[in-house]
Amino acid sequence: MRRRIPSLLIVLAVATLFSSCKGRETGAPAEEETAEITISREPDILSFVDTHGNVYEMSIDPDIAANPYDDSNFVRDGVRLSYEDDEYTSRTGVDVSYYQGEIDWEKVSAADMEFAILRIGYRGYGTKGSLNPDATFQDNLEGAKQAGLDVGVYFFSQAVNEEEALEEAQFVLEMLDGEALELPIVFDPEHISDAQARTDSVSAEQFTRNAAVFCAAVEDAGYEAMIYSNMVWEAYWLDLKELADYPVWYADYEPLPQTPYAFAIWQYTESGSVDGIEGSVDLNLQMLRK
């Protein structure tokens, strides 16, 4: 059973409706002035919070595949998380980029991490929007595979149209050059909170089209595709009905996943600690059908 949210009236001051994910910002259009918002609790309305505690509400679409997991079966042991029921089990992994520096992948493996999602590259968010490889990708790819971890990759997108999304997919495929992956190639669209970005005026419809084009190109090349998202993106910036063919890598740092929709991997903290990685690292729970 999914948990039910009790009826209550929430009054909050809204200064901004953009929230951060992986240190970058996502969100719905902001109001400039403080406003009082009454959050309803109808069966088809979900209230959720972002990483700053801002409250949102969204209508739940019954035509989108529902979250199949029972909240009571998520078990925490310190910062580590696991899940087990009659249909699903789980395993834990990390996602990393240049910002984690040099990684000792043998220690990561010994710390019971079973998979890694590596940033393969990114598009700059300035006007030029150049495509760039992650400086540590090749080392991370070799190290993670040699240590026995399953590997997937993600690309940080700043595409403003389908042509640029296809360009990003082709960039990823050229970098992989046929390299086998155990996990998908992930399309990662995000807003930039602390600077003007080339995607600031991109619509939800365009973000959805970009995701579809990127994922189709990846699958045409023989790889699995996945979309990175969080509650704000699921509510305002991606049409999950149009993207139903692709699993979701869902980011949410609340104690339990807030989404009413299905996801394949849950990025459940950005403050994890893993031997072999200096500083904080994102931890992820992959949900596996038995």
C-alpha cells in the first residue's frame, strides 16, 4: 500500500519554485511575491516538496504507469538503503563525474557497490552550448569495469531543440564507440539555478521532444535508454505519457520516494559516503524484478 497524506491546510511563503538536484536546479515557474497557497488533498492530487522544502501540488495522471513499490519495504541502515518484497529486490550503486576526482574502484566494489552510472559528457549551458566529454570518464569506465561493477552512463543535456538532442546522442555514441554497457544511457535534462542558461526558455513540450529524440537514437544504436527526472520535472517539465517507453532514473532525497509513477532507479541521496571516493557521492537504489 502506498502511504496516504492526511488532510491538512498548508500555508507557505513562496520566494522561488526552483529546486536543486545533484547541485543544480529544477523547478516550476516562480512567483516574485510571497503568496499563500492552499494545498488540497483530493485522491488524484499529490503534494510534494523539493530539496529546499518548497511545497508543490500536481494532478496524478492515471494513464502513467504507477509506482509499484510498498513504502514499508524500504529499509535503511545508516545511509544505506535496500528494498525487498515478493516481486522486487534491489542493489546499490553510485553515480559519479569529474567532481568526485580520482576514484579507487576496487575499494568502491569492496564497499558493496554493485553498479556505477558515469557522466560521459555534458553540453555547456552558455550561449555557445559546446559538447564536452567528462574529463574522468575513460578512467572511471575502465576502473569500474575492472572492479566488476555494472556500468551505465549519463549525459547532462542543455539541448534547446530536437537537432541538438540528436547531436548529444551522437556525441555519446561516438565516445562509446561500441563499448558494451550493462545499464542504460541516460538523458539528463536539468535547469541551472544560479546563472542564466540557454534552456531557460525551453518549454515542457520541447524538453519532452528532446528526450524522445535522444532516447530513440540511443536505442537505434543498440543501447538501452533512460530518462533522469525528479518530482518537479515529472510535474511540470516532462510528459511521461509521451516517454512511456523509457524507464526513469528518479532523484528524490526525501526519506521515501514521493512519486506516484514508476521508476527503475532511485537516486536517494547526494550525501552518501563510500570507501574509495573522496567526499560526498550520490547513492542509488536499482529496483530489480525477481
